[in-house]
Amino acid sequence: MSEPVVLTRRAGAVLHLTLNRPQARNAMSMAMVLALREALAEAEADDTVRVVVLRGAGGHFSAGADITEMATARMRLAADPNAIAAVNASFGELCADYARTGLAVVVVVEGTAMGGGFGLACVADVTIAGESAVFRLPEASLGVVPAQIAPYLVERLGTSQARRLAVTGGRIDAKAALALGLVHELHADAELDTALQRVLGEILQNAPQAVAATKALIAKARLHSPASLVQEAAEVFSRAALSAEGHRRQTAFLQKRKAKWMPQ
């Protein structure tokens, strides 16, 4: 019996998802895309999960889309003219799911992060890279387009850098990725686990509903002027302050103790 394409592990409030096709540098098959989406949906339905961590097995994060599956989709074009678009859209839905979730998302990158793997690194709230990490956008060299990840490249890097990387094939090492803001932290590969635990500890100090509301407001702020969001932001703040979560935190602060959601 073959191993699952995504390995799952719970550690308290953290769900660890490991892309598990090391023989293919964790290239994303349709089965992997479906497994990642299902794992996130289950985590969102479980109010004890607060953080999702994505990582790759075998020393690589992900080589992007599985080219063999794209070739298979091409062979189906006579019967289904939308076969290739459907495969591409499925990955787009994966990115959208992880971008809009109220859970905190952390990506840990080692080795190869190409195409869709590059995109998932941009989708995450926090991206930590090891010194071995190498990022590439090879789509144009293959005669295709980084279609589904383009919005996340622009969001993380800005239009100028996204355009530069797209037209040059975007091969950058971990230090360059840090300088561009693609990743938030850079560590020796052997120190990634320690760095991850520190980041998780920082995230878990924060109220889960407040994190979700903050992420939603930041996502909306990208598309609206600050002045247009004044009233909505005030309402979001008021709901949080008056919620049971907000009340518990304020009470805990006054009593000089940790709130219920904080690691004890």
C-alpha cells in the first residue's frame, strides 16, 4: 500500500501537513491538491486547530505542478476541451483556500520551491526558509504561464519584482528571497525546527478569532482606501472587544494571568 501524498500530524493546536512525493520533489499531483484542500477544510471545521504548517518531505518543498498530469490532460482534450484549464483551476482553488482561511498558515521551505511551490510560499502568513532553499518560476521557459500564482506574487513582491521574476525565470536563492520579502526569516536548515517552534509560540499567544478577523480585514484593505474602511474597521474592532474572547483576554490581563487560548 503506497504512502499518502500528504502526511498529517497534530501537535496541540497545530496541524502539520507534509507534501509527500519526495521522489518527484513533491510535485503537486491532483491527488495532493485534493488532499491539501480536504485537510484544510477539516482543520477549519475543528475549533481546536489554530495553525496549519506546510512543509515538504525529502529536503524539498515543492517542484510545482506535476507535468505528467498536464500531459495526461492534454491527451484528453479531444473529449474534454477544458481538461487543462480544469487541472490548472484546481490548483488555483487550493491557493485561494489557503489565502482566505482564518487559520494562521506557516510555510517552511527547504530545497526546491518552483512554480506552485513558489506560489504557496507567497500565500502563507509566515514563510520560513532554510539556506538550501532555491525559488524558481520556470513556467515561461516551459511555454506556459504562472497563471494561478500571479496574484500572490504581486501581493507578496509587488508588481515590479513579480514582472522581473516572471520574465527572467525567477531563479533566486534564499538570501535574495529574504531581501525581496518573499520569505520572512532565513535560517540554517538544521535550525528550522527551532525557528518554527518559536514562530508557532508567537502565533499561539494571539486570540484565534481576532487573528481570523485581522486577516480578513487586511485582505480587504488591499482593495480599498483606508478612508472607505473606517466604519467597517470600527465595527470589526467593537465586535472583537465585546466578544467572549475579547472579554476573557481583558479580564486575564487585569488579573495578570494568561488568557485561555495561550499555551500554559
